[in-house]
Amino acid sequence: MSDSAAPLTTADGVPLKVSLRRAVRRSKFKALLLVSPLLLFLGIAFVIPIFEMLSRSVANPEVSTSLPRTVAALENWDRQALPDEPVFEALVEDLREGQAARNLGLLASRLNYERSGMRSAINRTARGLGSMEPPYREAMLDAHARWGELDTWKLIERESSPYTMTYYLSALDRHLTPDGEITMAPDNQQIHVSLFWRTFWMSGLITLMTLLLGYPIAFLLANLPLRHSNLLMILVLLPFWTSLLVRTTTWIAILQSQGVLNDMMVFLGVIADEARWQMIHNKIGTVVAMTHILLPFMILPLYSVMKTIPPSYMRAARSLGGRPFLCFRRVYFPLTIPGIAAGGILVFILSIGYYITPALVGGQSGRFITNYIAYHMQTSLNWGLAAAIASILLFVVVVFYLVFNRLVGVDKVKLG
Amino acid sequence: MAIPSYATRGERIWHYVFLGLCALIFLFLVGPLLVIIPLSFNAQPYFTFTQEMLTFDPQGYSLRWYQDFFTSSRWLNAIKNSFIIGIASTILATVLGTIAALGLSSRHMPARGVIMALLISPMIVPLIISAAAMFFFFSRINLAQTYLGVILAHTALGIPFVVITVTATLSSFDTTLIRAAHSLGANPTRTFFKVVLPLVTPGVVSGALFAFITSFDEVVVVLFIAGPEQRTMPIQMWSGIREQISPTILAVATLLVLLSMLLLTTLELLRRRGERLRGLTPG
């Protein structure tokens, strides 16, 4: 009886279960070891930079590092009246130190984002610091009117915390009042929210266009004999493999007002020479060029799904008496929905993050939110705001990416 | 796509309408790439067909934009940079990506989904966000405006393509072949070089080609982290389109279309070879 109950063992007497578990553990370890160099590399070259950028969107070091004494002196301030002499004295000392270290520029820009006039207040005061004598309260009030305003002090006190949400607020066209309430920015300064919406609806439109154009092509490729479909597949893959800038350039050559399409239309007499179509540097340019660029990303997933649908299903539906359109709508189309979802999400994700094409052919009206990230990075140098916009965009992309991963699985993505 | 014999007249008409529609969409896909090829031989500095070109007057055609390209030190330098950065980052991405793919395709890989999602993320995160993030980080560690910085950045961007193609190849790899080789007396090294490698190579090479073209075509990251010394082809094209638009760009574009045709042919041959080796298609 004891024989049948004894655990199975390997030749050297180790229970089989233990031995198996050990083997699995060893191969797990081996697999992890193989992946680890890449994980380490991507961690350093990609993941850390992304997280550092995310932290930049809330980082607020300027006031607390440039004005440490002022911040400390403001701790007991009652927020009802202008601060007293010790606070002004601390501010003068801080500014003197900052001027010697030449780092007042950052502070001036930071405060100026929140309240216009602060840059000139700091710069003008800094210039007169050398000859400034106590009592500093009067001297500072003389130096610039901003020091005599309660809101300035409330601002300094508020921004003394090492973290801030003001970048996110301005990324959404809102700002904090001196009393800490969130209000909308003035109408003429509201740009980001409308750009976010434009990015989303235009990307949706581009996704729809790629679906409308890609569906018939994928259907054709999936139903042709392999010999022909391989040949036609090359026509899909060629643009996919061609440089993005080349494809954008060709659309400029075709769509511009002295371009190929307009010339042809004038030549054919469809439009008058003076009434050439404006098809580029606006929304049309962006949508047309991006539809062209992203079309292969729709066709390939659709194709791989359609390839798995046996043609006998449609024949069966027909033999049961369905009209062709009904058969398509009730039998074929539902089977292709996974492909539509995969292609659609892929195109949408790629589209909302596109920068090059909208920047080159979009003009003013066809720009995407990505163009504003670049603008704040390179021109206005408001990096905190750029990081905040990028974080919002990244959040949207990640949400769609997770949905995509759930529906399709990233490892199911096929390339070419 | 043959029309079944029971098709009605309406279906037949619809069939041809559908084919015509598909032809138009194919024209939309490929037409623009074909239009620029003749345009690049334009004798005039225009982006459109001149009267002479349309009447096939030899006077209307010239190679001046190609000459312009091949004699301009800016363009030649940009090509050189593109190849340096492209080849270096391709080698790095292929080595790292292939080793990782070997681990990922193991049956016992823990947390496979999460790790895969992480490895693919550089392909999904918008380029402008990667570029901004890398700009901050690389400036801090003094890698901005260096070749090494651009190469590392492009390696990160190319990795997903290598991982995807090589894991796809490995997942269709028949592991009984390894055991068969062992049973026939081959040691692991010999098995690897004689059995595994020939079957996996097409996947690795196509992954490498994807990584190369990703780097070769990348603008945004270079725009942010490269200095004037690391100007690449795409950057040169980008500033060419923005600043002084000259048909030299069309000549470059034509050359790049030819390059992509070459790459595509290579890939197709690799795919066929891979299928033949696995015995999926005869001949």
C-alpha cells in the first residue's frame, strides 16, 4: 500500500514535483536574464526620461530655491495687509544673492507666467539693489508698484511650495486667482483646450477616412488568390516603407496652389486660374496627408483578421437566401470588428501624437496639440507647461494603448 | 474574387464598381510617390509639371537637382550622419532586442504581458513626448548634441520593431527541431548555428531593417537632441521644406523612394526564404 502512495521521484531520489519546480524556476530565471539587458537599457534611455518629464510638469523649485528667506519670513504673514519690514528685508537679501549668482531670470519667468509684470518688477528692482538702503519696505515700494500689491505676496507665498498644479491648469486654459480659486483664462488666451479637441476630432476623422479607404482594400487583398494579393500588398507596403518626410513632401507638391492637382484642374477647366483650391496649410492638408500616411496601419490589421474568415461563411449565408448586402452586414462585417478595433485604435493613437505632418502641411488651422508641445519646448521655453501638455496627451495615449493591449495584445501586432 | 456563377446582374455591376473603387484607392496610396519621380527631373525650380515637361520636350528635363544634391556638402554630410546613426543604433537595437526576444519566447517567461507592453511602448508614446523627455534627460547627463545621445535615443525607438519581428519568428519556430538535432548527436552550439540561426535569421534581419528605417526616417528626436553636427537627412529635408523649398528635396525624395523599394524587395525575399525554410510554401 505504501508503494502506491509514495511520491514519484527522479533517478537521484528527489521528488518529481520539487525537481520540476526547480527546472521551471531555472528556466524562468534564464528568460528574465535574457530580457534584463534590454529592460535595463530601456529603463535608462526611455522610462526614466519619461518619468522625469512627468515630474517636471509639477515641479516648482524656482521660488523656494531663489527666495528662501522671503518664504521663511512669510510664514507668519496674515495675508490681510502688506507684509512688514522683515519680509522686505529678506526679499532684498534674497534678490541680492540671486543677482550675484545670476539666477533671477528663472524666478522672474516663473512668476511672470502667473502674473504679468512680475518679470519687470524683479528685473527693475534688481538693477536698483546696489543703492538700496533701509527701510527696505519704502525703498521696494518705490522701486516697483507690484511690491505694493497684496496679490504679489499671495503669489509668492503660494508658489513657495515645491510642487504646483499651475502648469496643468494652464495646459487646460485655467489659472489660479491670488486667492487660490480656479478660473478660466481670458477668451483670447484659451488655446490649449480647443487644440486638444481639434486633435481628437481630426484624428477621429482621419481614423474614419482610413477605415473607409482601407476596408475595401483589405477585403480585396484577403479574397484574392495569394499570387495576386502578394503583388498588390507591395502597393500597400511601399508607402509604409517610404520616408514620412517624402510622403509629406509629395502632398505639398500635389496640393499646393501652384501644385499638380490645381494645375490639372485649371488645365481641365474645372476651376478658374484665379480660383485655385486652398488645399494645403489648413485642415484639408493635414487630413489628406495623414490619411495617406496612416492608411497602411489600418489595412494591415484588417487584412490579417479578414484572412482568417473562411469564404464558406458568406456562401452559406447566400445559400440560406440572404441578399448580398444583408449577408455582408450580418455575417462578414461582425467578424471583421476585431480588425476594425485594432486598426482604428492604432491609427487613432498614432494620429493624436503626430507632429511632423501637421507642422508641415497644417498651417495655422490644421495644427495639433503636439505642435504646441514643440512651441513651448523651443520657442516660449515654458518647459513646465510643455511637460504638462505632454503628460495629458500621454495619459490619453496610454489609456487607448491599454484598451488596444486588452483587445488585441501588443504581441499580435504584425509589421508588413 | 471570381464572380460566382449564381451572381445576379446587379452583383456583377457592383463587382466591377468595387474593383474600380479599389483601383482608385491604390492610386491614392501609390500615386503621390510616383508623381514626384518625374517632377524631380524638372528643369525649372517649380514643384509642378511645366509646359515643356508635358510635351516631353527634352529641354524641360534635367538632372540639375540631382547634381545639386550630390555636390552639396550639407546634403552629403547629412547622408553620412544618417548612415552612422542608423547603422550604430540598428546594431545596438538588434543585439539587445534579439536577446530579449529569446527570453520572451520562453514558455516560462514571468510577467510576459507587462514586459512586452513596456518594450513596445517607445513605438506607442508619441515621438514628440519621447523627444521632449529625452531632451531633458540627455541634457542633464551631457549626452545632448552628441552622436552617442542620438544613437541611444534611436536604439530605444528601434527596439520595439526588433522585439516584435523576432518574437513573431520565434513563436512560429518549431522547438522539436532542437530536440531532433540533439537526438542526432549535435551539441547545443552546433544546434544553434546549424538549426536555430538559419531559421531565425530572416526575422532578425527584417527586424534590423525596421530598426534602421526607423532611425533613418526619424525627425523629431533628432530635432530636439541633436546639435548642428549631427544633422541627418530627415532634418535637412525638414528644414528644406520649412525654409527654402527647392526641387532638390524632390530629388532626395525620389532617391529615398528607390531606397524603400530596395528595402521592401529585400524584406519580401527574406519572408519567402523564411517560409521556404519552414516548408510553408513549396519551392
